[in-house]
Amino acid sequence: MAKVHDLLAAGPTLSFEFWPPRNRETFARTLSALAPLAPDFVSVTYGAAGSTRDRTHELVIELLRTSSLLPVAHLCCAAQRRADLVETLDRYRAEGIDNILALRGDPPLDHDGALPEGDLRYAAELVELVRGVGDFSVGVAVHPEGHPDSKGALESDLGHAAAKLGAADYAITQFFFRVEDYLRLVDGLEARGVEKPVVPGIMPIDRIGQVARMAEMAGTTFPPDLAARLEAAREIPGDVASIGIEVATELGQKLQAEDVPGLHFYTMNRATSVSTVCANLGLGPRPTSST
Ligand SMILES: Cc1cc2nc3c(=O)[nH]c(=O)nc-3n(C[C@H](O)[C@H](O)[C@H](O)COP(=O)(O)OP(=O)(O)OC[C@H]3O[C@@H](n4cnc5c(N)ncnc54)[C@H](O)[C@@H]3O)c2cc1C
């Protein structure tokens, strides 16, 4: 099976994130709308504390067996026992899954209070665990504006991100709206001697409330002028999504001009905005050779 770090070396890549759906019919429609764009890989989220453990595993295996898509399995160490993580990784290895995104994880949005302690504290420890279990291609998460837990201590957050990425193969960023935040992060990692691919994550906004909540949780600045524009468009059907498409297209164009290693789209399991942005950016099936 292909490994994401090899695809990135041949890049630029196109990739999509999905979460294990509750409604399989709607999800099947999303997949059939996005699969023709021939993404290099698709990633499947994992609910911290193992809340989607089986559903993540099922979807990853289903994508591997029944589609031409290359699945990347997210795995979170928060509130997990080491033995359970190893068991999950062993199952993936046995099924032929070679690509893992190693994360700490967050409590789900509807979870009250803190998660119970797990055996591993930080994602970097999970990277080490994954390396010990098998020959996986290992990605990690990075945060262009610093992780919210770091409460503005950007230097130490960047140091932790550099150490984690140094041990992994590539990173995917949290979503962001200002290209300079991404560039500052990449410069900071390079200044610390880490030059592995950092794939920017883009989230086309199609619902204001949901993205505002996620931005707050992720430590992503929701630019006030964008928030005001979206607020003014709230009551007009389709307007929020059109603004979201325009903003994501502009961000994608600026990132393409910076020769980024790939573009990763947070799909929220919806296809329309993402496929329009991809079309605007000229992303889609690679031309096949005529020979
Ligand atoms: C691409 C992507 C995919 C994601 N997928 C999921 C998913 O599937 N499920 C989910 O629940 N969440 C997911 N998340 C969210 C992610 O789990 C959260 O951002 C989480 O809060 C932190 O995860 P991390 O892997 O960056 O953690 P870590 O790298 O462990 O960092 C967390 C905090 O700890 C600090 N830190 C790290 N190492 C040390 C150290 N040695 N000493 C002191 N402090 C340290 C960091 O600076 C940071 O503030 C994803 C995020 C991204 C960007």
C-alpha cells in the first residue's frame, strides 16, 4: 500500500478528512461526489477516549477494500490504555493499513468535563509507540497559531511541535484563515531544523455556528471582517456557502503560490463546497498519459 510520505515527496497531494458517519446513505453520496477528484489519500477521524474506535476502524477497512481511496487512520492517545492502542495498531497492520495520523485528541464537543487520564500524555509519545509497532507512515497535527492549551506560549509550543514532527514523517495543520500563520509555523519549524512536509488544512465554511465553535476550540482566529460578512449573509440561502467557497479558494490560491506540499480539506462529510473549491483551484484527476 502507498505511504503518504512517498506521495508527498512526489506531490503536491490532495486529501480529504472524513469522520465515521452515522448516516451511511448520506456519506455514500459525499464519497461518490468526492472520489472522482482522485484524492491522494483520505483520513478518518478517531473520537478521543476511543468513542469511535470501532467505527473508525470499520470505515478505514471498508475504504481500503471497496474503493480506490487510500485511507489514513487517525489514532488518539487521550484517555486510552497503551495496550488498547497497540491492539488497534496490530489490527491495522494485519489488515494492510500503512498510514496513521498520531494525535492526542480532544474531548468530543458534547463531552462535559475533562477526559480521564490515559497511559500516554502527548502525541509525540504515540508517534514513538506507532513506530515501535510497525513500519507505518506517521503523520501528526500542528497548529499554525499555536495549540490553545499552550495559552500563547508560542515558543514552547513550537518546540514541542518540532520535536514531534522530527520523529514523524509529515504534519497536517489545523484549519486557519490567514496564510501568514501557516508560513510563520513552517519558518519556525525550519529554524528548529525540521523540514518535513507540513500540509495546510483548509475548511470551507458552509455553516457559521459550527465553524465558529470549531475555530474557538482549535485556537484558530476567525477574522472579524469575515465573521461580520458571514453574519450579514446568514439569512440568505446559499450566501454563507458562497462566501465560504470564495474565502477557501483565495486561501488555496495563496498556498499554491507558496508551493505547499499538498492541500488537505476538512470536508465535514459534505461534498458541495469542497468540490467547488477544488474545481476553482484546478484540483482533480491527474491527466493520464496518452501512450
Ligand atoms: C490534522 C488534524 C487531525 C485531527 N484529528 C483528530 C481526531 O481524529 N480526533 C480528535 O479527537 N482530535 C483530532 N484533532 C485535534 C487534536 O487532537 C487536538 O488539537 C488536540 O488538542 C491536540 O492534539 P495534538 O496531537 O496536537 O497534541 P500534542 O502534540 O500532544 O499537543 C497538545 C498540547 O501539549 C503540548 N505539549 C506537547 N508535548 C509536550 C511536552 N513534552 N511537554 C509539555 N507540553 C507538551 C503542546 O504544546 C500542546 O499545547 C486533529 C487535529 C488536526 C490538526
